[in-house]
Amino acid sequence: MWATQILCGNAILGYSVVFLQAAGFSELQSFDLNISLSACYIIGGIVCWFLFPHFGRATIYMAGNAGMFVLLIAIGGLGFSKDTKAQTAIGILFVLSTLINMITIGPACYPIVSETPSGKLRYKTISIGRFVYNLTGIFSNSVTPRMMSPTAWNWGAKAAFFYAGTNLLCNIWCWFRSVFVLPSTYLTYG
């Protein structure tokens, strides 16, 4: 679950200013848009408070993954265009992606991680999960700057396709995990 937080496309959010500049935004535009991305953290947390009592955590988590996937495909597709309207659309989709992440995947991970393992194995399972999260972070922090750098891979907005692929794999894993492993009450509790 924790590795999915990075692989769902959240890794690009950590490089938001660089990503937006690689997509064609100026430094000032990137900074201004990054401020709105920071506001998404607050707004997303508040919206999440109202969603948890009405939807199951796994449902919220998987819906967030699916929403991020669609937005990452759109951002990657717009990366082929050099039009200023496409750049504006990339910025808007980037803000929406951050908002979806902060409403769903970001906060929903923590109750799922704490409830999934049995009581005896909880600490060991959480420790292993956090270790995998850290390994995923090392991988992401090594690869994502190369994707963004004009002197390295120079993918720009097309880097969203890479994370759309990892997002899809994580969403498939979450779906199988929720259908075949987790108890049925887990999907319906708020």
C-alpha cells in the first residue's frame, strides 16, 4: 500500500516545479502553480474527512488510483503538444491529480495499512511495508529526475506515461487484494 503511494504518480508531485518547467511553464508560472498544489493538501484532507464515513477505505483508495491513472494518461498525451493551451491543460490536470491524490490515496493508505495485518504480525508487516516504501522512494528519486532533466532523458510531461503504467499495476494488485484476500466487510466499512 505504501509503495503504491509513490508508484501511483505521486513521485511526479514531488518534482512539481521541475515537472511543470519540463512541460513548458516558466519559472514564475511553475512556482505559482506549485502554491496551488500545496493548497490541495489542505483541501484534500478536509474533503477526505467527509468521504471516509460514507465509502469504504479500499473503495476510496482504488477510485483514487483509477482517477490518477486517467489523469496521468491525459498529461502524458498532452506532453506531445507544444501548444500553450496544452501546457495550460497539463497544469490544470496536474492540480486535479494532486487533489485526487490528497483526497484518496494519501490519507486512505494509513488506515488500510494498520487494519490489514493480524494483531500478532502488525508491527512486522508494517515494518516490512515501510521498508518497501523506502526502497520504492530510492528508485523513484533516482529515476524521476532523469526523466525530467533536459540533459538526461528529457521526457517532460511524457514521464506521466511511466507512472501511469506503474499506477495500473498497483491498481490491479489492489483490486485482486481487495477481492480475494481482504474480508468482504472491509470494502463496505467507512
